[in-house]
Amino acid sequence: RTKYNKSRNKVFETKENSGDGVIRPNLQNKISAALEAIKGVPGVDSNRLAAMGWCLGGHCILEMSRMNNINPNNGMNAMITFHGVF
């Protein structure tokens, strides 16, 4: 459990950003890397993406929606969260 908590705390580390409030740069970097990997899969239309998350995944969707407000041209058309941890 200690190793998990250490990793989780690193991913969810926050930083104040003047225009965007509190951001989670480590989590945003992981989400961005995942999006780029998905966009590179043959047959994926990178302009028609959607994401759904539950619990911790829901938290990632909330963070992705914040990223989408910063960069609305990332291809995300729908984001659904169930019980997103905030």
C-alpha cells in the first residue's frame, strides 16, 4: 500500500497555474501520452474521440476536461465520468 500511495501522490501532485487554477501536470502528461498513443492506432479517427472513466478513471476524465478547455482542438468530442474522485 505504501508503494501505491507514493506513486498516486506523485501522479496527483498539484501546481498553481495563474490562468487555470490548480493543475496536475504529472497526470496531464500521462493523459496526453495516452491520447497520442490512441491517435496513432491505425483506423482511429483522431477527430472523433470520446472517453469514459469510473472512480479514479473518472478523476482522469475530469482532468482531461480541464485540459480540453485549455486545448479544445485535441479531438475529444465526449467525456463521461461516473463517481469521479476529486
